[in-house]
Amino acid sequence: MKSHLCAILLLFAFSVWGQTKVGGVVLDTNGAPVAFANVLFKDSTEGTITNDDGRFYLISDRRHATLVVSFLGFRDQEVPLSGAVNHELKIVLQEAAQELSEVVLIGGRQSKKNNPAVDILKKIWAKKRVNGLKQYRQYAFKKYEKVQFDLNTIDSNLIKSKVFKGLEFVFQDLDTSSITGKTYLPIFLNETLSKVAGDNVLKLEKEEVLGNKNSGFENNQAIIAFVKDLYQNYDVYENYLKFFDKSFTSPLSTTGVDTYNYALRDSAFIGNKWCYNIVYYPRRKNELTFKGDFWVNDSTWAIKEINLEVTKSANINWVKDIYIEQEFQVVNDSVFLLKRDYMLSNFSLSKKESARGVYGKRTTVYNDYVFDQPRPRDFYRKEKNPLDPSAIVQDNAFWEENRLEELNKDEKGIYALLDTLQTVPKFKTYYNLVSILGSGYVEIDKWNMDLGSVYDVVGFNLAEGPRVRFGARTFFGQNDPWRLEGYTAYGFWDKKFKYGISGKILLDQRSRLILSGGNRRDVEQLGVSLTATNDVLGRSLASSAVLTVGINNRLTEINLSALGAEIEPVTNLRLALGGTFRTLQSALPDEFSLDYLDSDGPGGIASAVKQFDLSTVLIYTPGKRTIGHGVERRDINDTYSTLLLNYTKGIAGPFQSDFNYDKLQFSYTRPWQLGGLGRLRSTLEMGRIFGTVPLGLLGVVPGNQTFFTTYATFPNLDFYEFVTDTYAALHLEHNFNGRLFSRIPFLRKLDLREIVGLRAAWGTLSDENKALNAPAAVSTPLLAPSDHIYYEYSFGVGNIFRIFRVDFNFRGNYLEHPEARPFGVTGTFGFSF
């Protein structure tokens, strides 16, 4: 036994002795950091490049005695390494003499012409469309994915802080990152094993999840959803790589020569393949770029190894570091396939070197490749939600047999650590607080109920004055097959109670057949959306805004009852049938009228509308991904398009309903990722009402009298300024993500983002509808934008202090309207990358 122990200790000693860890900063003689300096272990190909602050960290599995630092315009500096671990090195480079060394120095601006690295890059472009899986008609492989979160930059002050009092045991096992050199503590681990099959001819792919495991959070689908959305798949051969909803220019992009400097550093055998080593780094700061190097084969021009590190000056929030490594395996003489993909993200409130944060690490291993086995098109049809945790959680025996990469000692300890933490009251308190902030609900486990939303408790409008609202919902778990939800509210000016209650039940999980119904009686701001919904518990921000532009007195008392059914026969295609009965009347009849001509009413006028409608709705959301299999699911991405078709039939008679009419509505919303130019969001809406209806049922071009920026509304229009029975509207909003401001020196460091918007609406209102609503015209001009297309445009600045956005909105025409607002300022706040 003693001999075994001695052998283990001896092996451990050799493994430590054989490693070299170095880290520090490179400066010039004036003390300024030298960004993108080349750092290498002498007589090796192992190296890195300093970041924007001149800092670096490098680790090798071999022992090295000397470090070589070089940069164009400076002398090479050889730094002796006194031991295996050398942290906080301070390396000062001296300016080079007039004569140049024969050694090729990598640094500064590289030429685009007569550059061997650029010549190699062009050969990569020519081959990239036929490299890898694209060479085969069909393919299949196994994919093992491991996602881990670690608390980093741990020191004695953190361990002894009051926050962790009573939780000191979690710091017993700390490790050091091989990328950043910082200490970290693993706190979460998710494992997923999948089978992937694809057909390059049919352009179809299917992924079947075979197993899933989460450390201590098996039932928390919100965390799973966050993880899946955070780390999406990417291909380094593409021109742009998407991370955290931002498009980074790939170093292999066909536009890379305008974005990066390239230099040929070395050539060597990797395995039995001769490869060239190319270093790259950005030409400008504050753009979404990387620095790093890659090895490329000299015959296939396929990538053998590549690493990418996001520069610290990149315009991205809450992320201090992003580091990526990809390794490709040689299947035969001409095929290189992805073998291992590693990504590390350092989430932090600050980009300062000393700032604490959380590492998010994803490791993906690919294996068991099979090619050219055709499958029928039906094989690729999705049969169930691949993220259904109840169907894919597997036990320890499954993972011991099927992991494609073993867990290290830290990863194995996460499962035990999280199980222990679940029993600690203080940890439960922290966990519950974060849960409330994220969901808006307070969980009462012993009642199987949630209280909330906490964000709706206080409101204000001119009809109710200050108001309070309290709500609750049933909650047995993330995948409840039924749910009841309700609220009650009270207005202190009108001294009236309001309420809403809703229920829904999932009858069939495969087709997602859902029945729902409810009733709401409340004060509402109608006309804030052209595409109406029958959400029983919904409420617009305009009904509760404390501050408004102008007089927001066009409020409606609504009593809405709804009953409906929906089904999803095909993934992301929903069909809904429903009936509603609503009563509408003005909440401030002395200031806002919904009156219309009615021969049976007092004086030939009616003030309330009673209306029974039947509706059919089709919603198609290609590319949408969800999680959960209960009556309510959670979206895990926002990159999908939404197409909506709605037909409504108004029927007079039942429940004393007043009007017969038909209404058709269409809307299409699509996000466009325009590479390095940012993201465009577009929405087209069209509709028509056939028949004669009162003001409460007409199509109102959605104004916005609040100070909040709200997409698909017109911030320079008052509520009910334009009323239509036939309409078309277009909304365009483009976020450049700082691409323009990054070119302006005095704005560059602020990381601001520029947003431009264009909005337009056209519509008509028939003479019959104008005549019917003549009594309402006393307080509401019955005008439609029929003479000219109404339009607005805006310029916005986002990412102010990383959470605020301000928009400057301009009205393009119809300025002759009474109290027209030619200019306005709106804003919003939120957290985004």
C-alpha cells in the first residue's frame, strides 16, 4: 500500500515539475501597455498574444526555462524563468535600433499585399465550402457536451466576507484556470449526450438527445434554457460567428483582411501533417474581433487547430473574456473533422483585471462519425421536444458508459457540492432571491403557489389614479399540465376593485392540445397594438405609466370573457380557435367618448359596446426553440420569425351582441443578422375590417404617450390620433452594435451603440364608419393616414452605462394636426450583452 502511495506521489510530483505557468504584463519604457505583443516559450511553438492591456497568461505541459517577447519596433526580450510558476511578471520592451534583426517580428500593422499569411488565407477561402462534413452526402456522429460555471478570482477577502459566512466549506477545493491563471470554484455542471444526423442534399439535420444531467438543478429548466441559448453552435469557417447575440468577424472570414492583421509565424508537423502557423490580431480597437493563431494543413488548406480570444476592447457587456479552442481530427488524407471544441467565457460586472466573475465553460467532443447512409425525409421530422428533461435525465451508470470525455476531479466534485448546498438555508435564501428577480414571482412551496408578478404591484393612470395589484398562480412544477392564475387590483381615485382570472389545461402532450378560458374586468389602454390578442390577463404599459406625454385620458373599461382551444400539429405551427364576449365603455366619459349611433339607445346614441366574436388564428414561428412539456413552455431564443394570420367573425345577437362584421389580420416579424453591420428587426402588419363597427372595434394606429421605447408603436402619435378600418404598417429598427461609434476616437471607449428606426403607416376609414361614430368624434378626431403615408424616424444611443437606451424620435408629416408632437424622447433600460 505504501509503495502504491509513493508511486502516486511521485507521479504527481513529476506532473507538477513538468508544467510551466507564466503570466504578467508587457510594457514599453514609458510604462504604457503593449497590446498584441508576441509571447513564446523559447525554442517552441507554444505561445500567445498580449491583450489590450498588455497582459498575458501561458501554460505548457513541458518545463521551459526562457520566455521570448517580441513586437514590431522593439527589441526581442528574453526572460529567464526562475521556476515552474512565474506570475505577475513585468516585462519592459526597449525600442529597437535602426537596423532590424533577421528574426521576423509579429506586431503592428501588417501588409495586405505580398503577405504569405494572406496568400494562405485565400487558399483557405477557396476550400472552406468543401472541407469537413460538406464533402459527404449524409453524415452522423455522437456529440457530448459539458457546460460548467465557476466562481473565479477567489481570494481571502471573498472567502471571509459576510456573504459566504457559513458557506466556507465550498472553498475547500480551488483550482487555477489554464487560460487566465485565476483561481476558480466550480458551481454548476450540465452534461448532454446526443446523436446527430444530417443530409447535405436535403439540407436537413436532426439531433436526438440521449441523456442529460445537471448538478443540483435537475428541475430548473430556466437554467437549462439559459445554458442552451448562451452556447449555440458555430462554424469558424463562416464569415461571422455569433456569440451572446453579437456577430464577431471570424479570422477565416473573406472580409478578414480588412479587419485583422495576419502574419506567418511558423511551420511544423502536427501528427503526420505539415502545417503552417498564422497569428492574427485586430486592426482596430472596440470592434467585435478576436486575437489568436491557427494551424492549417499545406495540401487541403483545412484548419487543424485554432484558438480565438475576444479582445478586451470589444463592445460586449458583462463578458470580460471569451476564449475558444478547436481541434480537428484527420479522418483520411483529405478530410479534417471537428474533434473537440472548448469555449470559456468570463462573465463579470467590470473588465478590470481584478474584478471577480463567473466562468462559463463549454466542452464539446465529437466521435463515431458515419457517412453516406441516406435516410428518408420523414426521419428528420421532430417528434418531441428534444429538451424535455423528464425524458432524457439519465443515471450515473449511463454516464460512466457513454461519456466521450472523463470528468476531472473538480467536475466530479460539483455534483456532491451542489447536493450539499441545497440543504444549507443561507444558500436557499440566495437562490430564492435570484429566482424572484428573474421570474417576478415569489414561490410558496407548501401551497404549490406563486405570488406575483412583483413588477405589477404599483401603477397609475388618470381614470384610477394610483392603483395596486396582487396576483397569484398555481405552481406544482415547471411542467404543470394545468394552471390557474388570477389577480385583483384597486384604484384609489375611482374606488373600484378590478380582477382577472384565467385557467388552461394541456389535454394532449404530443399535439399540444390546450383548452383555456377566463374573465377580466379592468381599465385598459386600447389601441396600443394593431394585431389584437385575447389575453385575458394582459395589460399594456400605457395603462400604468406614471408619467405620460400630453393627456392620456383615452382609457376604456373592459369586461372580457374568453374561451379557446389551440393545437400544434407541426412543430412551431399553432392553430387556435376561440370565442370572446366583451363589453367596452369609456373609463372617463366626460373626456373620452366611445359613443356611436344606435336607434334603440337613449337619444339614438349608445355608450357601451357588447360584442361576441369567433376567431381563427394561425401562428408560425420557424426556428423557435422552447423548453418544457407542460401547459406553459419557455422560449430559449429570439432569433426566429413570426407569421400571424387571424380571421375574426363578429356576430350580432348572441348575448345581446351588437354587430356583424369580418376582420382579416396579417403580421410578419423577422430579425435579420447582417454580419458585422449589426441586427435589423422588421415587422409588417396589414388588416381590414369588412362591415360597420364602433370606435372600440376599429383598427387604431398604435401611438405611444409614455416615455418608454416600445417596439411596433409610434412614439410621436397620441392614442387614437389615427383610426382605420383598412391599414398597413411597417417597422424597421437596426442596431449597429457600436460599429460606427467605434471609429470615432473620443466615443470609442464608451462602448455606445447606435440604433436607427423607421416607422410608417397607411390606412383608410370608410364613410359608413365615420357616420356611425359621429358622436365619438366630439373628443376623438376620426382621421386615417390616407392622403399620405404617415412616417417617423428615430436615432438612438444604446448601452449608456451598459443598461440605458435613449431614442430621439422625429415625426415626418401630418404636423398640422392639433397638438402634433414633431419631436420626442423615449428610453428604456435592461441588461443585454
